[in-house]
Amino acid sequence: MIKILLTELLCYFLFLIFVYIEDPVMVAAFITVMIAAGFMLKKTGSNFLQEIEKIYAENLGKVGLLAAAIALTVPFAIMGDSYWLQILNFMMLNAIMALGLNFMTGRAGLICLGYAAFMAIGAYTVGILTLKACISFWIALPLAGIFASMFGVILGLPALRVKGHYLALVTIAFGLIVQELLLNLESVTGGTNGLIDIPSPRFLGIDMGTTVNFGFMSMTYQANFYYLCLILLAITTVVLYRFSNSLFGLALNAMREDQLAAQCYGLNLTNYKLLAFAIGAFFGGIAGGVYAAMINFIAPENFGYSLSIIVISMIILGGLDSIPGALVGAFFLTVFPEKFRAFEDYRVMFYGIIIVLCLLFMREGLLPFKHRIFKPRTAGREEN
């Protein structure tokens, strides 16, 4: 337990150092030192890393609770900095999307290069329902996930007949179709102007779009959404972890590895594919719904093809079919680029380079998926 606490506090301390460094040269030096330290630890401290990995694997519940407790203190540690709170909010929304896409692509093997469309559907569902129909955000948000799931099933229908590169093309086309619909249905979506002045949610009569006052310090409205995003991210992680480690998750793994063999064992691939698309799309819709309420403005260009590439970069960097990997990938590819805003025009190229390098030199990602190993009962246990 102490080792878990110390390692998480160390990561927390390094993150705070990274946040407070302003000079780009110092940031680059800090990242270089961290990478060098990581390689040295991997070469010389393999036993220590294996021990930490074993401790974490055996105490996942405690690890999660400690991480959540530490995360609750972040707004206070960064003194309510609105800029970094907003970046962390985006990071958690990206993490929710990465987890949803990871379940769809990493767990089930269904390639999706148009995942941003599900976020768009969720965002516009919340925007239209709260702005034009005056429905509460807390009702609109689950509806956003449900509508995105319905479109996930619609996208899953062609997946029953195609796979591999052809499925990737179908998902790209789906993303483009959704974006064109958002542009042309002007009476509903606002067209190129988008939806403006989307109302912020209210919780216990308090507008979440207003300043938070703790008495000893006040924080901007981003702190409200920070805790909302944190709760949703925790729920998403737990739900998808339970799905992944269930018989349903094993069936998706079997379908990913060999569809013909899975069918021979009696798996109904039609149902499993549609469910995988629906579940993955649901969390994309939830992320989009929160995004719309937090930003108060959405437009079709917010959900372009580049967003889909960014999300898939996150799961490739972290490791396909790895829940911790999706979280780490979302953190690195959301937080780190903010220190290099001068190269904003090259951001998509940067993500493309990461994908290529990972596929060439680190195909399993930073935190690769650990396959479950079947351990038969010992003779002593069988006698008992």
C-alpha cells in the first residue's frame, strides 16, 4: 500500500512540476530527462518494475481509490488556474472517448476511423435538447449516449459484411456523412454557425457555469466541470473494466482474434459486433454532451476527421485493449502538446508521427494489454 501511494504521489509531483514550467526549452529538457530516466529504470530496475506491476495488478481497487483521491486535490494544487483546469477537462473527455474507442477497436477488433461522429451526435443532442427544447442537462446527457449508441448500431450494420480496410473506409464515410448532415440541416443544427449559448447545467440549484467559492479561495467555473468529468471518467473506467473482464469481453477478444473460430464455438457475431459498436459509441456521446455544456458553443468543424485521428493516436500510444494505456495516452497527447503551442499548425502531423513510430518500434504501446492466463487447479485443490 505504501509503495502504491509513493509511486502515485511521485507521478503527481512530476505533473505539478510540468504544469508550473513555462519556458519551452525547460519543458523539452524536463521531458528528455523523464524519458532518459524511464529507459534507465527499464534497463537497470526491471525487478523493481515487475514488483510494482504485480502490486498494482493485485490491488486495482486501492490503486483506483488513491488515484481518485489525489485527483480531487488537483484544482487546489494548481490554485484554480482556469487554463490548466480546462486542459484537464479536455484530457478527461478525451480519455472517455479513448476508452470507448479502445473497447470498440482494441477489445472487439472493429476499426473505427470516424469516432468523432459519435461525439458530435452527443454534443448536438445535448445542445438541441437544452437550448431549443429546454430539457434539463441531466436528462439530455444520458439521451446523448443513447442516441450515439443507436447510430453506433447503424454503423455496425455494414460491419457485418465488411472487415479490415473496408470497415475502416466505411467508418470514415460515416464520419463525413454526419458532418455533412450537421452542416446542411441548418434549421436544427445551425449549419456552419453551430449552436450558440448552450445553457450550462444546474446542480442543486447552482449554475455550473459560475465561479466556485470555497471561502478561503475561489475558482472559475472550470472547477465544476473538472469534478463532473472526473466522476464520469471514473464511472466509464469501472464499467468498461467490468465489461472487458466478463465473459462478454472474452467473447469480443475471441471475435477479434479469429471470427471463423469464434463462430465455430457458437458465438453470435452479429450481436457481439452491434453491441461493441453501441457500447463504444455511448461513451463518445457522453463525452460530446459534456463538451457542449462546458463550452456553450458547438459547430461541425469541432468534430472533424482530425479529432478521430487524435483519439486513435491515444489508444495506439497507450496500447490497444489496455484501459490504463488509453488513460495514459489521453493524458500525454492532451497535456503535453499544450506546452508547445507555437507548433499548433503541426499538431496533426505530430500525431501521425506518433502512430508511425509506435507501429514501427512499440506496437504494444506504453502499457500493453496483459493476456489472462488460464491456471488449472492443482491436484491438492481437486481432492479438497
